[in-house]
Amino acid sequence: MRRILRSALIAVLLAFVTGTGASKAGAGKPLPIRLILQWTHQAQFAGCYVALEKGFYKARGLDVSLLPGGPGIAPATWLEEGKAEAGTIWLTDALVARDRGVPLVQLAQIVNRSNLILVGWKNKGIRVLGDVEGRRVSLWGAPLDAPFDGLFRARGLRVRRVPQYDSINLFLQGGVDACSAMSYNEANRIYEAGVDPGEVTAFALRDLGFGLPEDGLYCLESYFKAHRPECEALAAATVEGWQEAARDPEGALRLVMRYARSSHIPANEAHMRWMLGTILPSILPAPGDPWTLGHLSAEDYARAADLLRGQGLIRTAVPLNVFLPSEASHAP
Amino acid sequence: MLRNMSIGARMSVLVLAAAGGVLCLIAGYGAHRSRLVLKDELEAKARALGAATAFHIEVVERSVAKTAEGLAMAVSALPLQPAEVDDLLRRVVETNAEVFGSAAAFEPGVFGPKDPGTAHYAMARSGGVVLKNLAEGGYAYETQDWYVLPKELKRPVWSEPYFDKGGGDILMATYSVPVWFRDGRFMGVVTCDVSLAWLSKELTSLPLGEQGYAFLISKIGTLIAHPTRQFIMNESIFSLAEERQDLALRDLGRRMIRGESGFVPFRSFTTRKDSYLAFSPIPSTGWSLGVVFYKDIITAKVNALGRTQLALGLLGILLLLVLVLWISRSITKPLKELDAATRVLASGDLDTPLTIPSGDDEVVHLSSSFEAMRLDLKKHMADLQATTAARERVSRELQIAHNIQMSLVPRTFPPFLGREDFEIFAVLDPAREIGGDLYDFLLLDPFHLCVIIGDVSGKGIPAALFMAVTRSFLRAFLREEPDPAAALARLNEELASQGDTNMFVTLFCTIIDLRTGEARFTNGGHNPPYLLRAGGALESVPLIGGIVVGAIPGMPYKSGAFQLAPGDVLVLYTDGVTEAEDQAGGFFGEERAEAELRTLQGRSAEELVRALRGKVAAFAEGAQQSDDITIMAFKYLGAK
């Protein structure tokens, strides 16, 4: 009798620790979740592919399908319109959407360290940040440009803004003197266009005090309330997927290439390897890094909200415990 | 090993090795040269092919560009109604086969504040030209490269190639021309799309066969056409370089997108084969065409050439082998014959003449020399035989003479048994060749002893016979003449009368009265004997003069006398004693003889003779004895 009790206790504890107990305890049929990615298939989402292909989602009673994003696809809108149950969204995008009335809640903060950089042509005189004064600089639209704007404003720099969309060809053709870029993506695309590192100058926004967390896992508040255990399981499985991707990057890379090829997106292994290698350290903290895997800190949340509010991109931000309902409930 | 081979074999091996080496050098150089020539040919071919293909592509791109530019002029010059724009675009697509689609996209807001922007688009489909407004359906045309780049760069732009989603995954490139109002405001962009599907066909139809392939990269290095379909649009020359960590490939890519042309060694992306790459730019689009030729086609050609050369070379060497064998045989045949002949010669057969081949080469000279040597040897052998015979004859004669000489002198000591009034002892050691010493003694009556010593000139049998004659005559005359001088004079007459012999003899002859010790003597040119007195004094027999016997007839000989006391010793000798030579060529000499004799006082005749002979022998110490050595001692003991 006693032994049975103890076994049950251990089972419950284990279920709790792995975060699967709730759904396991429920019906045997897995819950279908459509997860919309914020861009086309690439190594930026390696953790999701690994979690799906290695069965981390399934193990937690989730039947996840990954929907590729791309130009013109805003995951927040898809969630709002019910075309997906969960999505990966930038923190700033999520804050803006929330402010506009889309009731997003965050399940996990995947990318905790900023990967935004500004790249300038050396032959056009961009060697230090001050050199962008008065120059043509292409920047992504709001709110991706918020950290750049914040930086320029803080440094008193005025640039001639040119809208930047989904390619860097304008920069490559010399149409602008500098452009916004992700260290894990465009930086290497520039290299893969035959531009040598010595020909450009790169400024990392996180080194200049304007680094913000980026990709996070979100769903609508209502969905979270209805499927809280599944939402938490989704976050845990995705994080586990990233841990596994870090443990076996080449295995993850093979999955990335498979997804990219299946959706007929131009992709090559060299670039995806670079992307995975660059994004992993912004997700999994190294000793000394100030963040916890998968968690958004209150300070970063406040900084992001302040920056957006300062630029008039949002009026207000919801309290952290509203934005992060699962964290709030676990807090004592 | 070579040393153990015959000359012919060695010559063949060396000539073949040398010829083979030269052949190899020639073949190697030939292969190298032909490789260079083939490489040059290949370079010319690759460059020409690349340039021609690039030009062909260029022509197509230019015509598309011209169409787009014409369209831009029409749109900017004429105020057009939307239907007119559609009609224009339709006509462009219909009339230009290479134009896959054409757009006129206007900047939102240019036709009024509420204008959301329109993008007229006409595209070729199997059923004909289809018209649509790209702005419908959420397609943000104003964010596309084909729109943004000409707008921002303010010049016509070839887009990077892309897959056209709407048109069924066809690889396209778009030429976009910005259009401006007369007042300088930006109106929009007109474009012509060109399908790049024909490019791959174009490149695969190049006459490269199995020898290589062609590929095309865009302005930023993206592979637009390549035999490996997987590469197209996925990889760029730089991503491949990154993947393979091949910095040289990256450098090559940079040269290509800079619009350079060239011909460089290259390693194929796909086959990893060593190749050459000729690349030429397509100036209008900024693309670059690469034509790859595998190096192994050169290698194959060179190898084929090499095989032919090798076969020819082997054939040549075979011919050479036959030739060398024939030549070496013709050269070594007389040598072999000579070898056989000299073996016969060496075995001692000097009678077989050598056959001397005709001609005037070294072998003929050698054969002639051998023949001359054979003849010389033969003559020499004959001479040697004659000489040896002569020498043997002489030797025999000498032996005979020696025998005669030794038979003439008394050799039994003591000669007269029972005589106690004197002792007499003599030794005669003949020299090998010269010689002619003699001694003799005889009792004329019981009281008179005649003692003779002499030395005949000449040698051999004549000398021996002369000696015999001398002795016989002298013995006869001494029995008839009481005076030795008279006997000597008669002897001289006899010997001199046979004067054609030119021989003579030195003689000392004394007759001793054994009762009184009184001695009468005569001397014919002989060394005067010594008198070793019993008291120790050493005297010479008185000098009386007298020349050698038998040389000149009618010569007088004097008589002399001396008195012997009991114990006195008369010592006679020939010049073989005083002229005995030591190793250094010094003579024994009379002084040494006298000194030695003084020490021998009181000895018996035999002891004295043997002692003196011993001294002479010790002096000569093994030196060649050049003359007979004769010592004789007469010791008078007194009448009993």
C-alpha cells in the first residue's frame, strides 16, 4: 500500500518536472497546435524542427504542425484570425500587437540576446557609428527599427532613412551606405554575395546598449486560459528542442535543410550552419550571460516597453504578469 | 655485373639504355609540350565558347532591356488610361517572345491622396496573355526588389534572379526601369520579366559533351544555371566556397562578379575533378558565365599521344636492339677470333699463324701486333734454344776442363808415405769459370823434391789441355835437366813453338835437396813464395826476374837459391789468394797474407794451409770467387 503511494507520488513529481503531466493525465488524443513561424523555414527555428522531429511535442501530448511564415505574413494577425494557435514573434512586435489590441501572451522567450546589427560600407566611409550621420541608411519597418531609432536618437545622429524590405540587394548594389541586418542572417548573406569582412563595418546593437530580446513563443490570452498545460508543454518542448539542437547542431542542421528544401526556399547548408551557429549563443546562455533559458526578464521587458513607448510605437504596456501569465502563476 | 658481360652484350645494354633514356626524355618533353599546346587550344576554345555564349545571353538581355526602356518611355511620355496601360503591356508580352511578363507599377499616391497604388501586369501563359493588378491579394509590390532598387538607385536595374511563385516556379529575372514625371517626381517602375529556363537549355546545349560543363552566376554570385539543379538559386559560388572552406574559389567568385574574364585552373564543385575554367562577364546583367573543361580530357589526349609515342619508341628500341646486336657482332667477331687465336698462342703454339682481318681498324692493328708478337716470340724461342745449347756446351766444357785440371794435381796427402823429413800440403779451389791454377810436386830421386806452382792463362778445355801439356813437359824436362831454370827454358821453347794458341803460364819451380835444405829455383812470372822461418821471420823467396812461360820463345830463365833450415816453411800461392775480393770489392792483399802467415808460425803444413784458406774465405765472406785459389806449404823438417 505504502509502496503504491510512493510510486504515485514519484510519478506525479516526474510529470510535474517534465511538464507533461497535465496533458498526459488528460485524454489520450493529442491536442493539435498550428505553430506559425515568423519567417520562412531556416535555422532560426531549428529548435522547433528538432522538438517536432525528435518527438518532444508528441511526448507531451501535442500534435504540433509548423507553418512557414514569410513576406507579408504577420504571426500576430494569424493568431488573431485563428489561422494558428501559437506563433513565434519578436518581443517588440508582440508588444506593439498587444498595444493595438491583440491579446498576446508569451509562453517562452527564445532569443534573449539581440542579434541586430548595422552594416556599413567602408568604401563609403562608414568606419565608426558617427559616420552614418546624414547618410542613406536602409532600415526595416517598425517596430524592428525601434532599437536603431533609439540608438540614433541617443547619439544625436540623423540618417536619411530608406525603407528596407526583405532583401539586402539595395545595400549590395550600393543604393544605401548602411543597412539593418541580423548577425545570423544578413551578415552572412553579405559575405555569401562575395563581400569580404574587411569591406564592411558592423555595429552590434547589443554592444551599443540597444540590444533587446527577440524571438519568443506566443499565443492568445484566451487560448492560454483554455489550454494552459498544453501551452506550457509547448514552451518546454520547444526549449528542449533548442537544447537538443545545441547538443547536436549537425543533426539539427539536417532537419533545417530538409524543411527549407521542402518549401522550395533558396537555402544552402553553409548559410544555415552559420545561422544556427550564430543564433544558438543568443538562446542558450553561456556562463555569465544575464538571462535564463526560455525566460524573459522583467528588466528586458521594461526596457523594450520603454523604448517603444519613447518612440510612440505603443501607448502602454500590460503588466508583466499579464504578458507572462505562466510565469506569474508559478511565482510565489 | 656489367663487367662480367661480353663486350657485345655490354654494348647492347649500354646503347639501349642510353637510347631508351633519350627516347624517354624526348617523349617526356613531347608530352609536356603537347600538354601545353592542348592547354592553349583548350583555353582558346573555352574562352571563345564562353565569350560567344555570354554574348548570346547578352543579346537576349539587351533586347529585353530595350523593350523595357521603350515601354518606360511610352509610359512616362503619354498620359495613359489604365486600360491603355494594360493594352500596352499585353502587346509587349505578345510581340516579344523572350519577355515572359511585363509590369507597370505606379507609386502609391501618385494619382491622388487616396490612390493605393496599382501594378498592371501582363504575363504569358499557355492560353495567351493574362492581365492582373499585382496590388490585389496583399502582394506588396512596392517592397519588392524589382520596384525598390530602380526607385532608390534611380537607374534601370536587373533584379537578382528569383523563382516566380505565380508563374509556376520558373526562374526569372526582371529588368526594371524607373519612370519619372516631367517635374522629377517618381511615377513608378516598368519591368520586363525574362524566363531563365532557356539559360540552362542554352548551357547544356553547348558542345562540351563529356568534357565539361558551363554555369552561370548572378551579380552576387548566386548560381543561376548549373548542371546540378540543386545548386540553382540555393548556392552561390561563395556559399560553396564557404562550405568547402575554399578561399581560392571565393577569390575566383569575386573576380567573376567584378566582371573580369579569365582562364584559371579550377576544381569542379560537383565532380571535384581538376579542370580549367574560362569565365566571361555578361555586362548588362553583371552576371558571369563559367565554362569548365576537365583537365583529364587533356590528360586523355596526352596519354593517347603518349601511348602512340611509347609504342613507336618500343618499336624503335626493338629495331635498335637488332641493329646493335648486328653491329656489336660484326665488331666483336674479329675480336672473338683474335681471342681464340691468342688462347692458342698462350697455350704455347707459336706455329699457327693468326688470320688478320682486312681493313685498317683497331682490331686489325691488334691482330697484326699479335702476329708480330707471335713471330718475335717464335724467333726468340729459337734463339733461346740455341743460346741454351751453347751455354750447356760451354758448361760441359768447363766441367771437362775442371775434371782435367783436378786430375792433373796430386790430391793425396801425405803423398809420400814414410817420409819424415818434410811435410807438404796443398789446396786448389777452382773458380766456376776462369781458372787454370796448377801445382805439382815430385821426387826426382829420394833426396830431391821438386815443387811447382803455376797459373795458366785462358780458361776452359784449351787451358786445361795447355795445363796438361805444361805439366807433362815440365815433368819430363825436370827429369832430364838438374837445373829448374833450364827445364823452364826448354818448356818455354816447347810451348812458345806452338804459339798460335796465345796461351802462357806463370810458373814457380824449385828443387829442394832434402838432405841439406838447399833449394834451387826459377820463376816464370809467378808470385814469389814466402819463407816462414822456424824462428818466426817471414821472407820472400829472392826475386830473380823471369817472364811468363810459353809467351815468347827464346826467353832465358835465371836460377836462384835459398836455404831451408828444419822448421822452415815454404808457402806458395797463386794470385787467387791475394786478389780474393770481399763483398765491397777490396782485395785480400799481400800485407794481410803476410800478417796472417806470421801468426801461423810453428804449425804443420796442413794446418797452415787450411788456416790461411780459412782466413781468405772469412775475408771473402761469401763473395763470388773470381779466380782459382791455390795454397801449398812445404815444411822442411830436416834430414833424419
